[in-house]
Amino acid sequence: MILQRSHIVRKAALLLFAGAFWCVAAHAQRSGQEPDPRAGVDERLGETISLDTEFTTATGETVRIGDLIREGRPAVLNLVYHNCPMLCSLILDGVTATLKDLAWTPGAEFDVFTVSFDPADTPREAQARKARYLDTYGRYGADEGWHFLTGTEASINALTDEVGFRYYWDEETEQFMHTAVLVFISPEGVITRYLYGIQFQADDVRKALVEASAGTIGSTVDRFLYYCYVYDPEANAYVISPMNVMRIGGVMTMLLLGLMLVIFWRRERDRADRILASS
């Protein structure tokens, strides 16, 4: 009983530590301060990742990143490791909950790459994780679009450097220190957005996917909202853009005035025709 309680206390302490670390890192990312240069994110917005970097799928197949981005779909990248004592499971739980709230499905409108940054992780461990989270997600066809990848140290370093993801092994806690982040990538491999946290709003993820696809996925309403909203790094969310809303309002006003002038002109023309006909 004492050992069980000790185990629970240790888990709770790890959870508090991981949460505190993420909060500090996220605040530093937004404020420009860096509490630890070894862990964090250096945003590479607008830069392109290599689509030729090779990883191993959960079934043991070697693939290029470019092979997994199919039919012009955007992708969501999250970086974890499979022997993580706490934070990575919380991240994946949050991603799964968000995917459940989305009407879109990985493999149809977009793809998800869950990549381990620990070269010691194996495809078997990736397969176990994939089976667990696909079962929790429970949506048909998602196995074709949610990829759990492992890689060599060289391929991992290449990808993490390209997206600006910094992490390190902490000897005292015997775990990797890293930030919880989603990276959105266009079909061409361009980094378009970062979202931070272990819980993600489905609306923000949807907007980020529309942004990554340059409006090629989603409905007309999605494209309209994509134009009306901009990402606010301080809020870590999409907010209404007053300038774009004013532009849309101006266009709508001009269209309305034009319509009113056309109606007025037609009425005046019909009135003149009636006067000519009666004279």
C-alpha cells in the first residue's frame, strides 16, 4: 500500500513538473524570453521542411515524409517520445480529443504525423501507441492518415532542426525536456502555423488546417472565416481581424449601394417608358 501511494505521488509530481515546464516554456515563447536555451521552439514560419527525410512507419516500412503528404492535403506534426512518463501522453490525449471534435478525418482532408524524437523508440512501440489512440479516436479510415513514425538520430535531427523544435535529456528527472506544440505544414512542406498546449480548440485547428491548405480544403464558410481571422501569438488562438472585417464590410456596402442604384435606375426607366407609352 505504501509503495502504491509512493508511485501515485511520484506520478502526480511528474505531472505538475511537466505542466509547470510547459507553462514557463510557452510564456517564454510568446514573450521572447528563453528560460532554457536547450528546450523550446524557434518558429520557422514560411520555411520548408525536406520532403525527402526518411522515417519508419509503425509497420516497419521506410518512407519519405513527402510520400505521406497525399493529394494536396495539409499535415499536422506533433513531436513526442514513447517512453515519456507523462507529458507526451497528455499531448496525445489532447490531440485525440480535438480530432474527435473535428468533422474532418485524418486521411481524408488532412494528415497527422506523430513523430518520436527519441531514436531509441521502435516501430513496435509506435504501433502500440497508434493502436491505442486510434481505438480511442474510433473513426473509420483514420489509420490511413494518422502516422506514428520513428527514425534515426540523423532524420530526427533534420526534422526537429527544420521546425525549430529544441529538446534535451535531463539526467535528474530521467526524461526529455520539451515543449507541447502542434506544427501545421502545407502540402508543399511549408511551415504555416504553430499551436502550443496540451489541449487544442477544434476551431483553431480547423482554421490552421484551412490556412495550411491556402483555402483548398473546407467549405466557403471556412474560407470566409480564414479571411476574417488572424492568428494572435499572445492568445495562442485565432482572433477576428478588424482590418479584414472592415474590408469585407466596405465591399458589401459597395455591392449594396450598386444594387440599390440598379433598382432605382430600372424603376426610373420603367416610369419613363410608361410616360412615353401614354403620351
